[in-house]
Amino acid sequence: MSDKGRAPASLPSTFESGIIRLHFAPGTRAARVRWQLEEIGVSYQLSIVSLWLGEHKRKRYLAVHPLGKVPALEIDQTIIFESLGISLYLADRFPEADLAPPLADKKRRADYCTWMAFSAGTLEPAILEQMRVAKARARKIPILSVGPSLTPFDDVAAFMERYLTGRSFLLGDKITAADILNGSMMGWALDIGLLEGRDAIRSWIEGLRARPAHSRAMAKC
């Protein structure tokens, strides 16, 4: 973590000018935001929210995020939640980090927008459905299909495998926020055994995980 001190126990938003504070719980979507902050190299504070102790549902934290979820990011004297929204904001807020193509680069920007939306709208639901089905089978309860609105994970993985063959990153030879969001999700898929035989995806994930910023972001708090 940059500016690597843990924030005080009191959690209400202070809206301090110039302060970036990430409200964070290990093993959640907050990890991808921490990774992006490390890629940017900006100074930030990490405020740990213990889900096990129920801190996310206490009045002090609900003043930060009214739904009691992580991540939440205090920046520019406001609060952003939803990891996708935070990622989009940070990539444009710090253009010097080159994590989002400029608007003038129409083709790369279009691809970037597609992949950013893909992470939350297609990839994540497909992985979560795999988890739902696995739990249902383990408990020997009926599995109800959610219908054609959900793209099957095998289709998603096959598409990404073809796309990533011969590529180091989603948008060429540089990492972008699209790699951070999709890579964090596909890293989860790898960890739960969903990427057997997907060599291009696995190579992409390995490259992302080898980045110093990723290692710092995944360090224990």
C-alpha cells in the first residue's frame, strides 16, 4: 500500500482535501481497487472494514456506504462506491498512469469501454453462476436455470482464450484498468479450478500477478 498506514478505527468520512482513503476488506472486490491505486502510484490510506465483526453494518460505516458494502473510496472530497465505478473514475482522474485510452484514441477507447462493461456485465455473472451451481450440487438440491440472459462461463472463457492468444494485455502492449478488473475476476476463476486448458488466459493472469503493484496490493494488511 502507498502511504501505508492503516486508518484510525473511527470510520466516518472526513472529506479531507487531498486525502484518498480506500475502505477495504481482504478477499473482496476492494482488492482490485487497491491494485489500481498501486498501479497509479498515488498516496492513499487504507481503512480496514472487518466483515467478520460486522463493522460494515455499523452506523459509522453506513455513513460512508449506506448499503454497508466494500469498497468505498473517498477522493476529491466525495465518496465513490462500486468497484467498476471507482476504477473508471481513477483511470480518468490520473491520466498520467495511462490506465485508460484517451477519448481521441477512438478504437482503443471503444475496446476499453467494452471490456470494462464486460467485466461486470458478462464475466462476473458467469463465474458467480458456476459457484451457485457447484453449491447446489454439493447440497444435492435442484439447479434452476437463469435462462438465456446469462452467458455460460465456458462460452466466456472460450472467447477470452481466443482473444488473448498472442496478447499480453487486453488492449495491446500496456496494462489498462480493463486488465485489472477482468484479470481480478479471471484470477478468481483460476483459483477455483475453472480454467483447465485455457493456456492463454492463464499466461495473461500470471503476467498480471507478477506485476509489483499486484504483489503490493495483495500483501497482508
